[in-house]
Amino acid sequence: MDKNAHFDIEALAMLEEIMEDEFSELIQVFIIDSDPRVPAMQSAFDERNALLLKEIAHSFKGASSNLSALPLAEVCFNIEQKARDVDFDGMQSLISETDVEYQSVKTILLSLIK
């Protein structure tokens, strides 16, 4: 899997260098926190709860950005913007895209700590 397609490689390497031994803990916390986010976004969408969807996407965007997973952060930003506008058109596609991107990010991150 191509890390370049899912991360800002230089920023991720810098983060790994700065965090040293705590990098693997950071990844584990990110995954534990992130695993329920896509299902939670799906549930908020199913309920047409724009406020909750916006909050989940905003939080996921920040966490992804902190780990330099910029494509994931970008799709979360798109969900956040649409939810802010209470625009559900195309939202299912964005949530599906988020799921696919998150699974790629998760796979790559796990490979860095094994």
C-alpha cells in the first residue's frame, strides 16, 4: 500500500522522530478513537442529524490531520462542510469514501508499529 497516497510522508516521519517510543501509543490511541467514528457518522447520517455528523467529522478531521493523514482529513472536512449546510446530497458517498480511506490509513499505521 502506497503511504504517499494517504499521508504527508515528511510530516509523518517528523512526528515519528519527535514522538520516539510514544509513536506506537499515539497510533494505537488514534485507532481506538477512530474505529467507531465511521459507524457513528453513518448512524448520524441515517438519522439526518447534521449537528452530530458535523461534530464527528470535525473531530475525525483534526485527529487525522494530526497524524498527517491528509486525504482522510480532507474527506472529513467535506462531510463537515456539507453537514454544516445541512446538505445530505452525496453524503453517503463521502461516508463510504471516509471508510475506505480510514481502512487504508489504519493498515499503514499498524504496519509502522509491528
